[in-house]
Amino acid sequence: MFERLQQAADRKADRLLMRFILRLAQSETPKGIEIEPLDDGVRISGRGLKRRMIDDAQLRNFGR
């Protein structure tokens, strides 16, 4: 009985996670930044991203 409840909860959590990942991947980013949805999160890429994360408030607050 508890196994079925746990499986249902796991499936619901997976669906919620994927919805959040897709919403995050579709959010607006500064020019030159790309977002790729993955199974367990998102990949952010772009030229000078490390420095831009410090300088650009939109990137620092990404996902909020």
C-alpha cells in the first residue's frame, strides 16, 4: 500500500520538477546567453558567463 503512495508521490514530484525546468528554460535572458533544459535542471551557457553572472543582476537572480 505504501509503495503505491510513494510511487504516486514520486511521479507527481517528477512532473512538477519538469514543469519548473521548462518554465525556467523559457524565461527571458540577456543577449548571448542560452538556456538548455536537462532532465535534472538547466544548462546556462554563453561567452563570458562567469564574469557576467557577477555583473548582471538578471543573471544573478535567474529563476526567482
